Amino acid sequence: MATTDYAELWKALNPRQQFYLKTIFEEDQGREAAQRAAGAAGNYDRRPAAEWRTIDAYHEPAVPDLVGRTELQIRWRGAGHHDQGTGSTIKVLVTHGLITLDDRVTPFGRMHQVAMTKQGRALMRWVTKPPASRTKVPLKERAAEVLGQLYDASSSRLGYLDWARSPTIDKDLIPRGLARSRGTYQGFEITEEGVAHLAEHHAAYAAAYPKLNLPDPSGGVGWPEEADRLLDGLRGECWSLAHASERAEKRAQEERAKADVGFKEEFHRQEGQLALAMYREVSDLKRAHAKVLADTFDGYRAKMRIVLAERLPQYTAATLAAVTAVVEGVDPVAAIRAQTAAAVAELPAYTPTGMVAVDVEGERLYAECQRKRPRRATINRKGKAKAAAGLHTEAVPSPARGTALEQPWALAVHLHRALRDGYLYRLLNAPPEEERPRRRRPAGLLEAPALRLLVALMATENPRRAHHARTEVERYGQATEEELAAIPRGLFSYEVKQATSSTKAPGVLVGRGFAEYMNLARFDASGHYGDNWPLLHVTQAGRDHLAEHREVYAEFHPDVRLPAPLAPAAVD
């Protein structure tokens, strides 16, 4: 689907429908992440994806006391969007082909279930995520993040990263010479090669992983920390004022209720006149004190609302000015301070960033702020205002809902999220990608998991490494010197799991003849391993394959560290 079609489809949905679709998409992505994490831990879910992607939406009839509420209902309810119109909203999304609707029978009725379609998932990725970078980088995101932490730690008081252990450093950074261990449980530190690597590839990492705010050893100035400090201060002040005014209003109501309670003389019939006078005077003092407290809370609530009405437009204007500064390449700190120097009479114009994930929601919320008659939230049965613009619960605090502050607050929070830690800055200042045609990966190459296992098998043949298989047989088995000499270097089952989390990689290598299993059970004198003590080792075909396709693997799998090529044999 073309970009214009995505834009028209998204605009065809009202804010409520957009919010429903976004919550369903986030639940879908959460389940996908959980499946991926479980698979990496070896707990594979054999159910079809269509089954675990199906999400319970709402029950019919609505009997929450019997069947409870689904995760989607809890989110819709928290944002003030769970009511009798839920069914019709779901049907609109089904009509557009964004979700599917099904149901299952329960003891009390039917549970309606939804699932994202391919089109719906593509639309939400277009709305919420920036276009993927095609920049090739040597390290994965987590490894690059840890390398940045190692560099920051080098200038700290300790001078190193005080971690007891780190699989990322052990597997990705130390083999490349970018980091080194200080000893067992003594922490890690970055090497000179690591500093040079971070400086050389800093721009590429910023383009590939814009969410990472990596330090630049070359001294380049990127997104200033002062801009984050100013925006966080404005947000914190507005949030504090909103919630403090809400608490003041609640306390004022409680104290005024106490002040309205008269003295109950019938409760003191057994008391004497002097005691009765004492209790009456104490009651009058408490009522007077409660009235003073109520007036005090009301007074401060009014003052805080006045200050909030002044500071929130400054917060919104500051985020708009910061976005403009990033787009135009000027100092964002000066732009933010210019908006906070005086009261804001009118919001500055919204500058499109060219990033759909920012502009789609930003332009909509800015248009809402410019309406002469902003949409007001309706009131639910408990007297609380519902969100008027399809917002998340955490986006706008309840004291601002149903007021003129709701739309500016939502716009400020949305833009602030994009600006925080220089995320938008890195998206807009990424180095241009090389204009070269995308090469198709040649047929017959291994996928990354199988390639990592092949590299790990070849690493065991390094003569400087201990012959682990022979050592294990000598320790737990019984074999002659000739038999020990015939045992190849390789990996046992638990070592294979350490080299790759894929359960299919060993079968791929064996199936293509790049590796073989050798059963060492005949050397097991104690019978500890039974009739199966497998050792996986590389074959000559595997060595030849890697030597032949080394350059291609280096291009298509830059994150896999290939072993150094063997030196040619000396000619006599």
C-alpha cells in the first residue's frame, strides 16, 4: 500500500477508533515479544501464530463480576473509552480490514476476540515507527548500547563498568577487542580499539539505532542535555501543579463537609453543663478550623490553576519551538528559553519533521489546539471527565481532562517523547545512506544462527585453545592414546546452546555436510551419559564453504565475527 493510502486510511478513523486500533496493535506486539523471549529461553510455543495472536476483546453480555475484564477493556476503561459504543467501534475497524473479529463460547455467553490483520499491522507500523535504516553496522543494538556505557564508565569515578558478568560483553565486544575483563567479577573496561570503533561508527549507529543516545568520543555536539533538562522541568512542574490542585480540591471538599456538621448535643445527654459547654466549644473550633482549611485549599487550588494555565502553554510552545529548531538545525536550548521567558499568547506554528511517526499525531493534535471551540470531554457516571481526543491515560492527567488544557497537554507530551534524549535529532541528522542497489543474498548461504554455530565450531580448532572434548573423556571416560588422538575438536550439546539459541542450526549444518556428530558414549566408563554422548564438530566441507563465501558473509552478516583466514602453507 502506498504512503498516501496509509495517510487517507488513518485520517478516515476518528480519534476513538485510532485509540482502539493502537491498543490492539500494542497488545499484539507485546505477545509477539513474549513469544520471541520464550523461544530464546528454550520455551517454545508450538501453537500457530493465528492462535496466540487472537486477543480477547469484550464479553457479551457484559458481566464483569463473573468473567472479569480483558486487558483491552482495562485500557479502554482507563482512558474513558469503554462504553456501549465499543461494539460499533470494533466493527468499523473490521470494515476497514484492519482487524478480524471472532468469538468463542463461554459458560456465560460469548467472548468476542480480535486479531490484527496484515494491513492493520502495516498501518500501525507506518504510524508509530520511523522508516527502517538500511545502514550496515558491525554491532547489534544491545552491544552498541553496552559499548556506550563502557565509554561513559571510563570517565566515571571508578573508571570501569562495575558489572559482575555480561554475556553481551563476553560474546560481542571482547572477541572484537572492543572491551576487556578486569578479572572474575571485577568488572569490564573499554579498550582503545573500542573508543576508536565508537568514534568511527558513531554516525552509523545513530542512524541504525536512533533510540540509543550514544556518546561521541570525537567530541561532536549533538542533542544538548540542557534541552532535556528544561523540557523535563516544564513537564514536571505542570504535572505537579495539576495533581496538587486536584488533591487540594478533594481536601477542600472533605474539610467543608466537616465544617457543615453541627454539634450533636443528643450524644452528650449524660454530661454535665460544664462538660457540654466544653464539647460544644471544641466542636465549634473544629468546624472553624475545617472552614479555614477548606478556604486555604480552595485558595491555593485557584492559584495553582492560574499558574498551570500559564505554564502549560509555555511547555507546549517550548516543544513546538524545539521541534522547529531541530528541523532547521539551530540551537534548541535558545528556542526553548525564548518560549519560557514570558506568557504565551499564541502557540507557534507546527513544523513538519518528515517523520510519519511524529507528524501524523502531531499535526492532528495541533489542529485540535487551533480549534475555536475545542472538543470537551464528556462526564462518566462517576463524574470524571473522559479523554476527548483518544488519548492514553498517562498522556493527560485527569485534572486536565474536560478543560481547555487537554489538547495542548497531549500535544506537548507527544512532541516531548519524540525529542527526549535526542531521538528526533538523530532521526533528522542521520548520515545519508549510500546510493547503491540492494544486492540479493546469493543462494546457498547460511542464516545467521547456523553461521554463528559454524564459526564457533571452527574456533574450537584453534591449537591455542584447550581440547575440551579430549579433556572430558580423560576425566569421565576411558580411552587409549590412539582413541584420544582420534577425538576431533568440537562442541558438546550444552556448548552448542551457548553458541546459538536456535535449535535448528545444528540440523542445518549436519544436513548440508558442514558438521558431523561423533558419539563418545563408548568411552563413558561410568555409564553417566547412557548411550548418547554427542560431540558436534566441523567437517572439511564446512571449512571450505566458509573460506569460499567469507566476503559475502562479511557483507550480509556484519554482526557475526568471522575467524581469521588460514595463512597459506609455506612452500619449500
